[in-house]
Amino acid sequence: MNEPHHHDHAVVSHDSDMRLVLIALALISAFLVAEFVTAVVENSLALFADSGHMLTDVSALALSAWAIHLASRPSNIKWTFGLKRAEILAALANGVTLAAIALFITVEAVQRLINTQHVTGSPLLVVAIVGTAVNVVAAWTLAKANQSSLNVRAVSAHIMTDLFAFIGTAVAGVVILATHWVRADSVASLFVALLMARSSWSLLRDAGRILLEATPDELMLSDVRTHLLEVPHVLDVHDLHAWTVTSGLVSLSAHVVIEDHCFSSGHAPQVLDALQACLAAHFEIEHATFQLEPAAHVTHEDGLHP
């Protein structure tokens, strides 16, 4: 019986990502408490907006850590790919929460633009400066994680959005101190909401493509078919599909028509090896399933895909 393949480098990556995400989680959680207290005391929507986003950051980081834990579990007979898609589901959830918070902040900001409320500029500026420093450290920490992972990209998007949001909050604080134009607080909040919406769309789009098993953006199936047809003894390629299981793991399947004598001469296994080597060399795809067929087999297949 063949021994299962163990990808030790993947385990190391998961462990490293977990550690980095937990460090960022501790930093953001500590700052969230301080910012929320300041927002309540100063009645600042910009700080409420930032603390609301920071709350989604805390949730996103916690969810990301849990997803990394699930994704590191080995596959079994029920979950043949393991729970690797947990990272994609976490990214999708983070995208949804970003969109919801962005909508809430937008509504509140518009209301405060119409009905202004007193806001003190000094606390805005102080909290924004501290928040910028905290998010720079958190972003630097997450930059060491695996950036090819959509899950890691999702939490990094949260952190980077906060970083730019704090810059906007600092500007609002300076404007209020210099001109007493308190609507700057609401304008900064709209800036935060815009950044959230942008990050949300990116995450929802990428997670949706993976969950709906779209062909990866970087892969042209026409190029794949061309290269496979160049393998000796291959006559045709059909039912060609490629999809992403999770970030960095692409799978492919295809029906490959080969010359009839390959079956009678026992040469089919060599053709299969050549097909696998072709994919690995040209497209770095290692997980592929080929169905080798004689030319006459096409009459037994209905509803063929391209």
C-alpha cells in the first residue's frame, strides 16, 4: 500500500501563519478597547467607525486563525481535500462583514453631515496617531505570512484599510482643531466606508470565483489544451476543467484521447506520465486527473464539455 504524502512545508507554513495572525490579533484587540472607550467619551463617529472596523478586524483575525487550524487538518475518507476550503469561507465571511459595516457607517455619516454633533479634534488626532502605529506593526507582522493565501490576504486587507482609515481620522482631527469644521469627522467616516467597500468587493469576488470553481485567472485552458496535444500519441483533449481548491492549490481534470495501440502495447502509463510532467513543467499543476480513452469511446459520452 502506498504511504500518504505528507507536505511538511505546508504544515510549517500553517504554523507560522497561525503565530503571526495571533500576534496581530493581540495587538488589534488591545487597541480596540482603548479606541472604543475614547469614542464613547468624545462622541466621535470617526472613532466609532474605526472601532467598528477594528471589531471586524478582531473577528476577522480570530476567524482566520480558526480557518488556518481547520485547513491544517489532514484529509480523510469523508473530507478528501481536508478542510482547506475553510480559509476561503473565512475570506468570504470577512468580505461580508466589511460590506455590512461599510453600509452602516455610510448611513450614520450622512445623517451626521445633515445634523452635526460636537466633536473634539484632539482625541481624534491622538487616537489616530496611536492607531496608525499599531496597524503599521500589525501589517508588518502579517506581511511575513503566506500572501498567496486568500485568508491571509483578507485579514491583511482589514489591517491595511484601518491603516489608511487612521490617516483619514488624523486629517479630520487636524481640520477640526484648525477650523472647528466638525463635519470633517463624518467625511473621514465616509472615507473609511469607501475603503471597506473596496476591500469587501475584492474579497467577495475572489472567494466567489473559488467557491463557484471558476478557472483560475492565471490559467488559460486553451494554452493547457495546446500543450497537452503536443504530448506524443495524444489525439484530442476534451472535458477539460480546472479549478482552485484553496489558495495555491489548483486541480485539473480532462479526458484525453490517445492512439489505440497505446492500450494494446501497454504504453498508456507512459503517456499518463508525460501528461502529468507537461502540466507540472508548464503550469505548475501537480494535482490532475486524466481519463485516457481510445478514439471510439467518444460515442459513449453524452453532454461533453469543451
